[in-house]
Amino acid sequence: MSAPAPSPLAIVDAEPLPRQEEVLTDAALAFVAELHRLFTPRRDELLARRAERRAEIARTSTLDFLPETAQIREGDWKVAPAPAALNDRRVEITGPTDRKMTINALNSGAKVWLADFEDASAPTWENVVLGQRNLIDAYERRIDFTDPKSGKTYALKPAEELATVVMRPRGWHLDERHLQFDGRPVPGALVDFGLYFFHNAKRLIELGKGPYFYLPKTESHLEARLWNEIFVFAQDYVGIPQGSVRATVLIETITAAYEMEEILYELRDHAAGLNAGRWDYLFSIVKNFRDGGPKFVLPDRNAVTMTAPFMRAYTELLVRTCHKRGAHAIGGMAAFIPSRRDAEVNKVAFEKVKADKDREAADGFDGSWVAHPDLVPIAMASFDAVLGDKPNQKDRLREDVSVAPGDLIAIDSLDARPTYEGLRNAVQVGTRYIEAWLRGLGAVAIFNLMEDAATAEISRSQIWQWINAGVVFENGEKATPELARKVAAEELAAIRAEIGEEAFAAGKWQQAHDLLLHVSLDADYADFLTLPAYDQLVG
């Protein structure tokens, strides 16, 4: 299919960036314009459908498997076989696409790198465009980096030692204000996907791989269907074979957990697997059941481990669903960041990471996520012990697993309660993350954990839920807006004392404090923190 002429109504509303002309070519922008014209209207309808479904959950306080798609769940079908480059996914590293991370992730020893334009990347125009440029440079092996502080240089290892890239575009809800066609901003998902696919699809096939994607924040099989239509169109547009695309869907919303088989079915010619994303999943539970009464009140986020009964139901159903349909099941994130100063902290954390990855491998997962290169060998050992020379364990069908609809939302099956310290931690982490995000950083090390936007979402959602549920903490204090403001003021003062007046003034601390309180206390619950935050993001 020949590319149409670029739209005369394309507007790039941003300061020029180094070498941006290599990314924002007329032909690439024409492709994005076609994606926008053909698929944004359906995106808009699906966002409206999300709101309708949330209203229904508010009315009923329940969810169930869809009766209208029973024939899919009962049918005999499989997803397309995995390509060689995605057959062994036992360890995947995640991170943003800045130049240093691009090199380190590709060199990390992990089988896959989730190159992230979503929760680990604040969507400044610089991050959006230069992240694309870095990936092009990596595929052409013209990428290096010298740390201006240490003078240390970074370069790519031989091609056969590099991780396979699976790129994650932004979720459907976010628009890209810097790129408009016909007077409308383009959905960020189409900008990220479109630029990456247009520049790299053929190049990746020549490298023996392909255009592989992680799809975030999916809430229904109809959203997966939209992605499938985009893949079909895109492959024809650039002239590559149908089925070259592979997509792994993050099951990180509670509604998607009830539609796992349907999501795989919609993408079956392009599906690679499903992933269990913990913090966004908990955020989605709070968001959807926030007015469902005491039985839906989550305790402190760190008390909700993957062994909680409702989380076990979710992950075991994911493994069974994937393997039944011939897809990979990918486990959750090990977010620990090793300390260069405290060996004891590392020892305890490494033991926890090992136990987590041992459990996932034993449960039948085919791979799992880490946030730091030092964790790659730990996760690798856990999966090597179970897989041996096999690339995956899709032959483990987990037919022993039986999950009833109520099991996935049995929040009150967890024997834990919200605590005052949990409130303080939510304020601490939420403030620190939002401050960094407003400065353009999406992956942020906080208290030896690599946090991303999902962290801030669960933090502010828990504050909102606890206040609206009238939770009384173990110290007798009731969760109120006044208490949240008091704790937030104390934490802001503590940060000022910790980092000093000059650093405090140079940051965006007051702005972060105010935004956290806004999204935590406003009666009109914001669907995503990143929507009001994007209005304040500079660049």
C-alpha cells in the first residue's frame, strides 16, 4: 500500500529536539495521521464504554464472566505459535527508553526488555521523541553513552547477547498534546505505536525478530479487538506479513481479569501472552469498587502480597488461561533496587525476590519481570531450576485451577487492615513519585524500590478509599481529609529537612504535594492521576 501524502493539518507544537527529523518524517507522520483518522473514533467510544461499565459496577458491586462470550471460553482454539525471538521469556527487564537505560537493558542478560513509553516514562515530548530515536539507534547499532558525572562509557554487546525488545505504548486514555491532526490531539498510544512500528517493523524482521508490543491498561476484549484491527492495518500499510506483530496484554485491570480468554481470542493471530501487573491491578480494584463498602477496602499496599487469596486466584487463572490457549504467562515485577551501601538490606531483599520468583516458576509462569540488572541472575536461577533447557512451560495446563467469579474480588479474604503507617507511606511515596514525574522522570527509585506511575495511582487511591470508607486506624485516628492534609504537610517538611532548602526550591515539591492531595481528596475521583498531572507537565 502506498503511503498517502502527509496531512497539511499536522501540527507539531513543541520546541525542536536534536535529530527529531529522523523520527518525525513526513511519511511517519502520514502513517500516524491515518491511524488517528481510522481508529481514534473507536477509541473514544471505548473510553465512554469504560465509564458506563464503572457505573454498572457502582450499582451492583459485582463482576462476572461474560455470558455473551461463553462460546469463546468453551471453544477449542489456540493463539498463533510464538516466534523464536519470543519463545523463551524467562526473565524480562523493564524501564524507560533513555539512552543509558536502552544500552543497559539490552545488555542486562534478560531475555526481553520492556521498552517503556508508559508508566515508567513521564510523557514529555523529549521522552516521547528521543526515546523513539534511541530505539532506532540501538537497532542500527549506532548507540553509545558516556555518563557526564562518572565518565563511564556504555556500548552494546554483540547482537546475539541482546534482549529482545517488547515496546509498551501509552494507555488509551492519554492524548499527546504536542501532535495534532485536524485540530485534535492524537491518542498517545497511536503516537507511540505508530512511530515505532513505522520506523522499525521491517528492520526488526530483518534482524530475525519483529514488532512486539505490551498493551497496557486494557479493560475489555473490545479494546483488544481495536488493537488487533490496528495491527492488521499497520502490517498491510508497511508491507510486512500478517502475524508479524506480537502483543502481550497486561491484565492489570479487574475487568480484564474476567475477560482473559476473550482478550487472547481477539488477538489470537497476534497474541504472545498475558502479564500479571500488581499495582495497577490493585488500583483498578479500588477505582471500580471504591464505593462498594467495607468488604472492598484494601489494607496497606505492602500487606497485599501475591499470596493473598484474591491475588492467587488472579495469577493462577492467568496461568491456566494462557497455557490452555498456547500463550505465555508472564509474572509480576521485582521492584527492588540494590543498595550500594547496605549489604544487609540487599540480603533480605534478594531472599524475598528469590522466594517470589520461585513461587511464580512453581505456579507455571513462563517468565517474570525485574526492574534492575542485578536481579536478572536471581530471577533467571528461579526459572532455570524449573525450566531447565525448555524455553517455557506452556505444557503445564494447570487444570487443577478453578476460579469462581467471586474469588477475584474477595478482598475481605485478606486478614489485614489499613494502618496509620500505611497512610504515611502512601503520602510519602506518592509525593516523591509525583515530584519526579513532574520533572520528566517516570521510573523513580524510592526507598530501594523502583516505582512507576502505578505506584502513585495505588497510593492516592488508597488514601481516597480509606477516607471515604471512614477507616479508623489502629492508633484510634480516623481517616479524614484533615488527617491526610496534616500527614502531607509533615512529610513535605521532612523532605525539605532531608534534602535542604536549595534542592527543595529547585524541585517541584509543593506542586507534587498539592496534586497528590487534589487527586486523593476530591469527591470527583479522577480516573487517572496522569490526566491532571499531564496538564502540569512541562515539556
